[in-house]
Amino acid sequence: MRRFIPVLLIVLAACAEQAAPTIASADDHRALAAWQAPLLLPSGDQLRAAAFLTAGPTWYAASIKQPGLTITIEANNVAFERPHVRAAMPDGPPARGAPRVGRNEDIMQADFVTDGVAWTVAVECHEHESDRRCTESAYVRQLVADLSPWQVPEARP
């Protein structure tokens, strides 16, 4: 049995490497590495590996293309004080456990705030009138529930 353990570890390590998203540029990598809150991405290897990441000093975005749909995840850590908006949300901004979900221009979207960061998870389907992932809220709600922190790897020379 001992002979098979190293092979299994190599296979697991290879799978872990394949699940890494693509970072657009060295500037994006630096901005992601400096991000002060958890970077949330889908926990599933297929979605995580398909993610294309871009970032700036106060925001980051992931675009994930899948058969029949595109998922976008956007985060912004800049807060603006708007008294009239606060009045529209007497209970405060939506939390991750209870995101505000809606459909706008055939795109299903969930918005929430966690760790001082405003998040939007959006799902745009090619068949937006018939694909249940865009006509019902269950899919986008599950995406939000499945988000997990991702650690930015060190830059390679």
C-alpha cells in the first residue's frame, strides 16, 4: 500500500493546480495580493479553474464562462455614505446568508455585503427566457452559498 500513496499525492497536487483561476496580468496579480478581505470564488474546481480574474486597488472581478452561461463575480471595498440609501434599507445591507436577489435585463443577480465588501454575483444565460439558472433564483443563491476564500499564489518570476 505504501507504494501508491506518493502517486495519489501527485495526482491530488496536479488536480489542485488545475483548479487555479487565470489572473489577467502582473498588475492584476499585485492588486489581488494586496486585497484586504477574503477573495471569494466558487468552491467547485470546474468553476474555479474557469475563472478569469482582474483587479484594481478597490475592486476585483471574476468572469467564468460555462456552457450556456457566463457567471460574473464583482467585489468593491469602497463604502459611500448615502443617507437616503440607508433609509431604503432600514435593516442594513443584505448579508451573504440572505442576499438580495433579482433579475434585471434577463440577468439573475445576487447582491450582499460581507467583511466590509459589497459583492454582486450575476448569471447571464444564452437561453435567458428558458434556462432555469436565469429564470429562477435557486442557481444564483447556490453560487453565493458555495463561494469560498481563495488564496492568491505568489507571483512566479
